[in-house]
Amino acid sequence: MQDNGQRFIDLYKQLEDAIRKKYSKGRSGASPLVELARMPQFRYLKGDLDYCREVRNLLTHKPKVNGEYAVVPTDAMLDMMQGLLEKVVSPPKIFDYAVKRRDLYVARLEDRVADVLAVMYRKNYTHAPILTDGGAVWGVFSTNTIVQFIAGCGLESVHKDLTVGELRDFLPLEAHVGESFRFAKANAPLHEVKDIFERAYVSHERLALIFLTRGGGPADKLLGLLTPWAVLGIDVD
């Protein structure tokens, strides 16, 4: 266990060096770990960073007892340090947690509504994007779409061979009532999309999906999507 003390000091120095190399401008005069905790994308790590600073100060500023550290970090503490180092060197990206395009269920205008609903029910999906020939998002079919269609056209408009295309007035993103959609860059840091979902939740906006594209715009080819329940539950700290 005594080796853990030196291993912790070594990891701490690696963490400081990584922060200085990648993020720190060295202008504030503060500890690299303090500077990191002030950055929006790393504020969620502040508790762990402060904890590591306290342990480091205890190990380096207090005299050893008979040549040994009086308090020795546990293996769990070293694992936390290693995790912090990995998050600094390679921060989590949105796309790491997205449903990729190849795994998405995409609806087509010629599909029967009954068939689409059967797949969605079986796979527990609430939304199915509809794409252009170029792969960009044209609209979304959702359980809410059916409600809007019946409310607008009457129950008698529903028949067994009803196609998705017959609901086209209710499919564009801006036509959805009671739910919204956003776009983001696929390579954006994870904290940005978490912030989007959290702000929507606080403002009582029902943000259903965030679509991911290379440029972050609706005209770009869809690369994947994120749902709020997939993102808000991620423990990034």
C-alpha cells in the first residue's frame, strides 16, 4: 500500500501536465486542477478534483512517519485519478452515446402506419425519423403524430392501409405539437447536449430528440440521435 502514495503523486503530476498541455493558459496563477474545474465542460468534476488536491496536499505537505506516508491512498482513489486523467485527455463526446444511423429505425412515406406502429411497439420506440434521399432529416413520425392526425382530420380518416405519407402535414419537425427537436454536431462534447436537455427540462419543454450531423444543421446527413432518457441518466463524473 505504501507504493500507492508514490503512484498517486505520479498520477497527479501526469494530470497536471495533461491539463497544462491541453487546456491551461497559465494566466490565472491557479493550480491546473482549479483551472480545469472552472471550465464549463469540466465543472461536473469539481468535487473529485478538489478531493484529489486535498489528498495531494496531505501527501506532499505533511512529514512522513519513519519514512512512510502517514496516510496512503487506496486502490479506489488511484482508479479515480486514472479516470480523471482519461477524461482530461479524451473528454466524452456526444456521439459515443448516440444511437448510430445504422441502428436507427427509419420510416418511409410509403410505409403503412400500422406496420410502422407495430415495429415501434415491438422495439419500444416513440419516434421514427423520416429522411430525404440525401439522408437529411425531413420529418419525424411519432405516436403524437397519430393523435394530431385524428384531431385534425377525424377518426374516420384512419383506415387499415393508411400510409405515413398521408400524414405528411403533421410530419415536419415544426408541425409537431407538444414536442420539439434540436440538432447538434456529432463531435461536440457530451456536456453540451446534457445542458440542452437539462435546460429544456427546467423550462418544461418536451425536447424529444437531438439529431446529430457533421455540421450540426438540419441540411446535413443524419449520423445519429440522442434521447433525453439516454443522456440525462449518464453518470459522467
